[in-house]
Amino acid sequence: MNRMKVLVVGSGGREHALAWKLAQEAEVFAIPGNPGIAQVATIIAGATVSARSISEAVQNHGIELIVVGPEDPLVAGLGNELRANGIAVYGPDSAGAQLEASKAFSKEMMAAAGIPTAGFRTFHHAMEAEQYVRERYADGHSVAVKASGNALGKGVVVSDDVSEAVEAVHSMMVRKDFGDAGSTVVIEDRLRGREFSLLTIVGDQNFVSLPVSQDHKRAFDGDQGPNTGGMGTYSPCDWVTEAMVAEVEAHVVHPLLLELKRRHISYRGTLFTGVMMHHDRPYCLEFNVRFGDPETQTVMRRLGKGFLDALYQAATGGIVEPVEVLPHAAVTVVMASHGYPGNYVKGLPIQIGALPSGVELFHAGTALDGNGQLVTAGGRVLGVGATGGTVAEARQLAYSAAKLVEFPGGFCRTDIASHN
């Protein structure tokens, strides 16, 4: 029996994890890929992340499904263009991708759908935003300041005092530290509680959620330092109950999808829901329109059969069946470049020892130099993923493997999954 041919679009740790999982059930191709993805998929040389280039690859290789990893091509309309050419795409059109491209749009959708979320206001001018911040603190509230545009997971400042909040507004709107992403800001009342991420596969007819994972966003141990794109994840999360997940699906995911349909926005792809349990009630912090990273590196390790079919059915308008979930736990520890999430040096040589069974290395920011040497090419370089009978076992294995990955200045948090 011929295996389905699938093309994964992207070049990071998320795409490596997706390609690794899909390769268990399909023949996988990738554009543009990375050295790790090349171990499990065929990199289409010379191809670019454009509708024309991808359409040519579909014709040349008989590809039946496109899985778009990162959000930027989706926001730019890649899904629209490929679907117009009759190609099955897993990933929303540009209208749905606004859920991530614009926090202002996302919060407006939450309000329209009656989704529980923090009180908020949207601002286009710095002086008005700063005045509102001062008013909220004068009234005894704390706030979170968010760049409305996509800032790679870093454009959020949860403020401890009014001066920090005002500085955040100044950083985003005046200094333009996040470029155009900070031209509009959303200022929310600060919620307090534990957070978790829910990844949901969405089709026209239904949706299916994947196992919950817990992300660690801060750069350093003890949740200290600046926000990053994610320094590690684990699954399962013992404190997140099935009832909590069901409540999020009923009061967040389902109402959002109804509101999208009311606006005639078709959504075929992943809905990433960031949730905070505030006073024992789930509140929606944000939506993303793709698989989270590094959450995906952990979640893929927990899935059995059915993942490929779920993506294909979602992409083609069929009924999405639940994906098999394996009984073991998984932990991912991110190895990052010195200086991340700020400035860092690229091109440093990476040395990898003999990894134990149960460990997978997902390449997030790597490249091959002219001599074929694996080198660093990003802030988050590698995700060291391990499985075990419990989170504690998987954690121990992941950290023992992380010691076998070396590059100058490389670091990781030492407390990932230590408080499950």
C-alpha cells in the first residue's frame, strides 16, 4: 500500500517534531527544512515558502497534503492561495490567522463570542495607553501590556508596578522594540493563576483536542528573566483535569468556532488556546493558529496512531477522529544560545554524544556549515525530548541527554517539569 505524501512547511523544532511524527505514517517532504528534518524527510532543494514554489512541488512529487508549521505564511495567505489551486492544506486562511496576527482582533472575537477573558482595551497612541495604565494602577489593578502584532511570543509584559507597565508601552509604541507589531497594543487586567496550553485540531465539522502540555516561558530557573518562545514543556499535566479541558472546549473553543462561522471564516488547522485558571475558572489568554513550540515537541511524543488522518480530514472537510494517546509521559528541555532571547552568536559548532534510548533531538535553530559541521543558527537551538513511565522519569532522562549536547555558551533551564 502506498503511503500518503505529505509536505511540511517550516524549518524549526515544531516542524521537525511534526515531520518526525508524520514520517511514522506517511512519506514526508519539507520546505525549507533543517538538518534534523532532513533525517526523517526529503528536503525539496531550491524550493521556497511561496504558493508558486509549493504548488510546483505538489505537482512534481505527487504530494497530497500540506501541513503549514509557522504562522507567518498563514497570515500572508499561503493557505488561501494553495486552496485556490485545489491543494489540501492543514492551516487556516489569512482571515482565521488574524487570531494570532492581531491580539486586538483576537480579543474582539473573544468579547463577541462571550469567551471568559481578562478585561481589556486597545490603543493606537502611546499617550492614551500610558494614561490608561496609570488609571488602572490608581484603581488598584495590575495590567499586562501586549503588542497586538506577532512578536514571536516575546511581545507581552506582565507588569508588577505602574512604572514597568509604562515602560512596556514606551518600548512597544515609541521605541518600536518589536517593530510594527507594537504599533497597536492591548492592555489587559492582570489575571493570576496557573496556565496550560491546549492544542486542538479543527475541521469544518468538528474538533479534537490533543494531550495538554505545560510550557515554561521565562528564560531562567524559577521563572525568572525575560519571556522567550518557550524553554521546555512536559505532558501530562497532573493538575489539569479532564473536566478543565472539557470546560475550555465548551466555553472557549466551541464559542470561538461558532463566531468564526458566523463571520463566514472557514477554519481548517490548529487552534492553540492559552488558558489561565483564575479563581478556578478557565480564562482565555490568547489564541495561536498553529501548533505551539516547544509544546509540539512534547505532544508528538505522546501520540500513537491517527495523527496523519486527523490532519488530512481537517484539511479536506471530513470528520476528525480522536488521535491515539500513549500512556507514557514526555519532557522537552530546550538548549539555547548564550544571550537568548536577546542577541546571540550564530555558527557555533555543536557536538552531540551517543544519546540513550527514548530520547529524540528536535532541531530548532541548526544549520550545516561548508564542511558539513552542525552549527547553531538560532536562539533556541535544540529540543532534547525524552519519554518515560512518569514525568519524573522522562525529566531525568531528558536532562541526562542534555548533558551530551554541547556548543559554546549553550544553556538550558534546570527546572523544567520539576513542579508537576
